[in-house]
Amino acid sequence: MRHDIQPNERSFSTKEVAEEAGIATPTVRKYGQILERNGYEFLKDGDRRIFVQSDIESLIALRDTDKPLDDTAKDLVYQQQERLEGFKQTDIAIPDTYDNLPRDPNQLKEILLFLSNELAATREMNAELTESMSQLKTTVSRLQQDHHVISSTIGNSAQKTHTKIEKLTEQQKIHYETLLQQEKQKSEFLQQQLQNLREEQKKEWRTQNEFNKRLEEVIQKPNKDKWDWIFSLFRKS
């Protein structure tokens, strides 16, 4: 256990350490984890670290190192162990020793100031979280509105496209029926013309047959009257 802390030595919150070391609050936690992983000792209030000036100096050393962080952390652990060996163990009143609170007003003031700073940092964090949640809700609401607009646009476009397809289909159907009717009329006209030609041809055939029959009858008559019959036949025809 650490025994290099002076009775009236000031303690720092994570937010204060971040300001003192010139690093972000998450970085303070990250560096603390690296130090502890390599054997560094922090004062603890439950799972929460309590920082003192020597801890801030260790964090600054990690911030400024050019070596791997774990290597620098091991050096800092070694330095802490040497420092601890040079101090006699001293009973330190930390915030969780409620049964043995210090009577020194300065110590009480330091503890109250520490608690006040922690409370302020907690309130600030809660305010940031509230703001982040508000922004997130606003973003989600905008995304939902955009989704609604996009869905409506797609639906309207699909309806318009469907209407156009139905209209084109109806136009094509009417055009096809018109062409079919025209072709039907042409076919009927051609059939009528063909029928007329057949009738005329039959008429010509009948006339020719009648002529041939009369000619044959004339040929079969006696020679005496043959020429008269032939002339009369041509006159009739």
C-alpha cells in the first residue's frame, strides 16, 4: 500500500488531472490503466482513482515519452517503488474513512473541495450526455422524416409509372384493334373483288360455251345452209 502521501497533500479529480496534464479525460483513464497494469499503485475510493501530484507527474511522463507506453510505465513503477522505500508508512485519511475523519479544517476543506469538484465533473458529464442524447434524438427524428419522404417519393413514382403503363397498354390495345378492323375490312373488300372476278369469269365461260355450241351446230348443218348459219351466228354474237 502507498505510504508516500503527506497528510495535507492535495488530491485531484480526473477532470482536474486532465487540465493539469493537458490531456483528455479518457486519456487520463487510459494512462491510469497502463500504469496499474505494470504495477503502479493509486489511492482508491472503491474503483475510483484518487490522484496526487506525483501521479500527475507520472501521467505527464507517459504523455511526453518517445518509448512504448508500457516500457515507460515500468520505469515509473520502479521509481515509485524506490520512492515508497524511502518513506515510512503513514496513516492517511482518505475519503472512505468516515469513522476517522480528520479534525484539521484544512484537510476537511480539501476533502470537501475534492468532492465538490467530483460532483461538478459528474454534473458536467451528465449535461454532456443529455446534450448528446438530445442531438441523437434529433438525428433519429430527421432520419425518420427523410425515410418517410423517400418512401412517399418512391410510392408516388411507382403509382405514376403504373398509371403510365396502364395508359400505354390501353393505347396499344386500341391501336391493335383499329389495325385489326382495317385489315378485316381490306380482307372483306379483296374477297368481294375476287368473288366479282369469279362471277365475271363464269359469265365469260358461259358465253364462250354458248358460242362454241352454236358454232358446232352450224358446222354440223348441211353445206347449203352452212354459211348463212355462220353469218347469222356472228350477227347474234
